[in-house]
Amino acid sequence: MNSLAQPMKWEKYFWPIFAALLFLALWHLSVKWSATKIFPSPLDVERGTAELISKGLLLRYVGDSLRRVASGFLIGAALGIPLGLLLGWYPEAAFVVNPTIQMLRPISPIAWIPVSIVWFGVGDLAAIYLIFLASFFPIVVASMNAVRNVPSMYRRAGRNFGLSPAKLIAKVVFPASLPQIIVGLRIALGIAWLVVVAAEMTAIDSGVGYLVIDSRNSGKRYDLVVAAMILIGVIGLALDTIFRRIEKLKSVRWGFRHES
Amino acid sequence: MIFTRDGDQVRVLDNVSLDVGEGEFVCLLGPSGCGKSTLLNVIAGFISPTQGQVRIGGEAVRGPDPRRIFVFQERGVFPWLTVEGNIGFGLSKLPKTERAHRIAHYIKLVGLLGFEKAYPQELSGGMKQRLEVARALAVNPDMLFLDEPFGALDSITRLIMRGELLRIWEAERKTIIFVTHDIEEAIQLADRVVVMSSRPAKIQGIVNIDIDHPRDISSRRYLELRDGIFEQIGLAHKV
């Protein structure tokens, strides 16, 4: 098979599954050969997962985490996209506000945990606030840069057809920047998912992050720890897949490199 | 129309004065970077002149206007809209049926039937260019400004597009100002060719193309006119 040939249909699924199984086998054998008493084998993890499902914890925790991510992320997008569009459209405003944003942006949301607990107490609100912070800055910056990168030709064409500034933003600038905004949203959601786990390990007592830390603290159940870790990975992948789907929509697809 | 411009200490246009009649097809011809695009942008109202002014129908130009549409190279079509969406872009104030009617009319005029729901990325360069012309015509402007519209197309498509543009011009009789650096293109299309010198651009001469359409591009008169323009630019017509 040369590199130009289309992979066969079965090959598209076979090789990735093969690699995953190989990984599981290596994991299993490493646990067996090292005779570790602490680290679980894939089978232990599978039993642990089944236990979590039967207790009804799994669905509840996943639901809690997703709800927090959704709330924080949506608030971040609802405030971040308009602010980013505005800052991109009015360079004078960006000149004034941008240094502050760029200074706040590199502060890890994790570092905000103590402050958010003081403000919101241990609970949902503190976690949602952290997710909001985690998604807000990447969204603002992506939207701002997206507007700046809109080719001047589109803006001029819009003006030529007699659009008012408000219409110009709605009908030209926003759709022209949408692909880059979607990239920003996708990055933000990835970060939000990282942060929710960290937040739940400290600031709250439910959710997948809490499952990780609680399984360790109450009885060193490393099978449950690893089960929770895998769950986090799978959900993260699923969230990313949603955005990959959105990127394929025809009205934004032009902005992405995957031609043909 | 009189306009003079110096921007950023660079004198781009110097003492340019030109009258264009209604329904006329005028080509601005000059070497790349001579300032002919700048002149077109000034006429369209995207750039305001440092000195002088542009008057259209007795009215001074203060900015871009839907009565005068600028056509960029095919890259000016909106990639997030379908063919229909692009053509209908300037028609949002029209009632729905009238809008649909206009869209259908111009899709047919520029030969994009069957591509109504297609996105620009699915079209060829020539089709995108026709789409942009259709979007411009749909708002029923008095004038069209075309800035090297066929520059990015291959030579065969370019030739076909010239024919299409003339066909559309004869059907709609808009005033067209067309910027090009291609001598043959100018002579094939224009009623008058405005030959411009290098920066700062001045009008070196205006050549009347007194051949009827369709033009025979190997006729004596055509070759005479072409050689005349070659001489004006200071090029020997030998390679």
C-alpha cells in the first residue's frame, strides 16, 4: 500500500482499535509483571467502573461536571464573544483594555480557587466561576483577533452595499470571523474541561474531579481513580468531537484548512 | 472629474482629470503599482483625495454608495454565503418575492443556474468572479468599478469572461470603469482606454477604440490601436 492509496474501510477502524488494545495489553502485563498492589489492571478498572455505575454515582457525577462546564462555558461565550468583537472592531478600546486582559489571561484558573471559594463558598457557583474564567479569556482573545483578521475587502464590500456599522458587524464581520471564533471556543472548552476536574478536586464535593480525589482519600481505591481518569478522557474527546462537527458546517468550513 | 492625491509623502496621482460619460466602458491602463487602483478607489469613495474631488452626476462623492459597486478580484465574494445569499446580499430591503425574482434573474444572467445553493469554495475562479459581478448588478447600480477582476484567472477563462462581461454590459448598459495592466484586455473591452504613466500617475493619453463589438482581434485597426498604445507606453512591440 502506498501513501496515496485510500485506506480500506476496515483499516480506518482496525488500526486505531488495534493500537488501543495493544496499549491495554501492555498496561495489563506491566501490572502483572511488576506485581504492584496499588496500581490497578485494566480488568480491575472495568470492575470499578461497573461498581460506580451500579451505585448510580457515575451518571450523577458526570451530569454534575457537565452542567458546571456548560454553565461556565456558556456565560464565558455569551460575554466573551461580544466583548471580543467590540475590541476587535474598535482598536482604541483594545488599546485601553488589552494590557489588563493580557495580564489576567496567563493566571491559571486554578490559582483563582481560593478567591472563588471566598466569594462563592464551596459549591457549584465557585466551580462555575472558575470555568467561566477558564473559557472567557481564550474566547475574548480569539474573537478579537478574528475580527482583526477579517480581510478589509469584505468590510469594504459591506460598506459598498450601504450597511450601517451595526449591520456591518452582524452581516459581515461576525460571519467572517466565525471560523476563528469557533477555534477559540473549542480551545476554551478543552481548557474548561481541564479546569472543572481541578476545581472539583478542591472546591466541591461532587463531579468527576471529586470522584478522583475521593476515591483516593477514602480507602485508596486506585481502580476507581483510574476509572474516573478514563472517563474524563472519554468525555473530553466527546466534547472535542462536537466542535469538529461544527467546523464541518458549510457556512464556516471555508475558514478551515481541511479542503476537499 | 478632477482629483489629485498625495498620501504618505508619496505622490500617487498627479493632476489627473477625466470625464466619463453615462453608459460608457472606460479602461484605466497602466503598469502595476502606477496608482490606477488608487484612482479607482478614490472614484469609488473608499479613499478621499488630498486635493481635488470626484463628482458623479453633479454630486461630490463622499464615500462608498450602493449606486456604485466595486468589484474586487473573485476574492470579494462572501465565503459564508451561498450563491443565492451572495447575490441577495444587497437586497435585504426588498420584499421577499421581488428579492427572489432578482436573484433568479442574475443567476441566469451570469450562467450560474444549478449552483444556487453552492458555496463559493465549491466554485471555480471564473464562477466566483461571475458571482461577484452578479452580486454587484443585483442592486441595480448606475456604475461598476472593476479592479483587475480577471487578474487571477487563467488566460482561457479570462478571454471567456471578457466576452461575458461585454454581453452583460450590452444587456444592462452600466457605466463601467475597469482597471487593468493588460493592453489587449483594454482594447478588447473599452470604448476608451486611459493610458496612465508610472507613479505619480498622470494621464498619458486617451485612446478611442473605434471598433464595433464583437471585435476582430486580428483586424488591421485593432493592431494599429494596439501598436499605438504600445508606443505611448514606450514599449517596442517585440519580445
